[in-house]
Amino acid sequence: MKRKTHGFRLLAAVLSLLVLVLSGCAQAAEIRFGTAAEGGAYYAYGTAAADIVNREVGMSWDVKKTAGAAANIRLLSEGYLQMAIAQSDVAADAWNGQGAFVDDARTGYSAVASLYTEYCHIVVRADSEIRTVEDLYGKVVSIGEVESGAELNAEQILQCCGLSKSLLDVRNYNYDQAAQALKSGEIDAFFCTVGLPMETVKKLAGELPLRLLSLTDKQMERLLETYGGYIRCTIPADTYSGQTEAVDTVGVRAVLLADNDLEEETVKKVLSVLMSKAEELKTASGTETALSLETCGEGIAIPYHPGAAAYYREKGITVEMEAAG
């Protein structure tokens, strides 16, 4: 009888251990992935990437809609998200405790890859009297959701153009809300920072004649000198219906980030899949540039995740990992 009892106890212990092991595996295979609201490139890219990763390696990606870049950084640093997309400038500022994060440095995350360029858009109706950023004075303007990268970019652009939020009637709408508000006449303009073409703006331009505001050389120089992470870029003519002239603006890079506690092999596997399916991902998400070894480091100013570093090392590329952890 004692032998049987001992046998049952041994079996129970083995089964308990097996349950723990399987539970750990299941947890490792589930990734909460932060994007942004529907209508923007983050959500389109994130859902396309999730479909590909789920299909190729059976790794469950739970796509989370958030306010955007700054929210994703906060949620990564707090351990709620395991991977996310954010703007390169926001990620660097949060890591270093500078800019909007001077009193709230955020760490615990690291870089995986630079994805594509995001362009700062300032959208108004074509029949509007607004032709420059300075003309936004006193107008009703959506600057993006609270904790979004667009909100930070809008504030910095306004400051470098001699304005501030206090001189505008500000709204914090997501992109779809902003488009509908511009169409109805509730607002006069909206900011968004997105890859090209931006689906919400593209759809709106098919319903309503639009104008995109350009920045002057002086304004762009001031932005580049004052804030890190910006690059000069141009929204080509005919990107949107009725847009006959190129638009001079600034942009940042969208970067893929990972929680430092996410297993090295998991991050390496995700990056390998996204690289191998880069063209499919580009088409499915509608983003401008396919992920590649030539552009994967652009705009990244924070340490890389060990899993990403391992992948790049196999490709003959050495990346910075100091301070990750």
C-alpha cells in the first residue's frame, strides 16, 4: 500500500511539473503586441505582421490597439506589452529621460529593427484659408491622441513655428475621428505622423479636397537642431487625390521594440520571419518600405535586444547592446 501511495505521489508530481512546463511554453508563445488605433500604419503593420508570424511559426500575437508611440513605450516598460511599434524619437527620448520624458524616463525595452519612415502630416481642407503652420493660430486643431507620437511631434512643430497648444483650440482625436471632424467642419486641421500613404487621409481625400501644409527650410532646421530623431523628407505629389504638389516636412522612423525580458530565441525567430516575408508584409500592410538589412538600423539610438543582435550577428552585422536589460 505504501508503494502504491508513493507511486501516486510521484505521478502527481510529474504531472504537476508537466503542467508548469507546458504553461510556461504557452506563455512564452503569446505576445501582446502594441500598435495604435485603426486607420494608421501601426495598426495595419501590426495586424499584417501578426498574421504572418502566427501562420509561419504558430506564435500567438494578440494585437493591442493603443494611443500610439508614447503609450506603447509606457506599456512596454510596465511589462504589459511584450513587443510594440513606436517612433524612433519617442523611444530614444523615453530611454534617455529627455524631451517629454525628462521627469519620467522609461527603460526595460530594446530595439529589434527600424521599419519605415513616418511623415508628419498637417491636413486642412483645400478651401481653407490656412496655408502655413502660423495660420493655425486660434484655430480648432486635433494634434493626435494623448500619449501618441503625433501629439509630441505636433507640440514640437508648433513650438518651432512660434506657436503653442495654448494658442490653439486643441482636440486629442484619433486619426479616424480627426478625419470625420475635418469633414464635418468641427475642426480646421489635424496632425498625424504616419507612413505613406496614410489610409485615413487617402480615404478622406477621395471624399473631400484637401491641402497638406509644408514646413519652411527655417522651420525644419530649427526642428532638427532642437530635437533629435527628425529627418527632412518630402511627401511626393499625387500621394493623395488632388495633391498636385510635393509637401516638404519632417519625419521619423517607426521602430520595432521588445521587452528586455522576452526570450532571445523568440525575438530572433520573429525578426527572422519578418525579414523573410518583408515583401509580403509591405504589400499586406500598405507601408512604404520593405524591412531590409540595409535599413534595419536607421534611426535607432537605443540598445538592441539580444535576440535581434543574435540575428544580425548571423548576417555579419554588429549592433550596440550596451545598457540593454
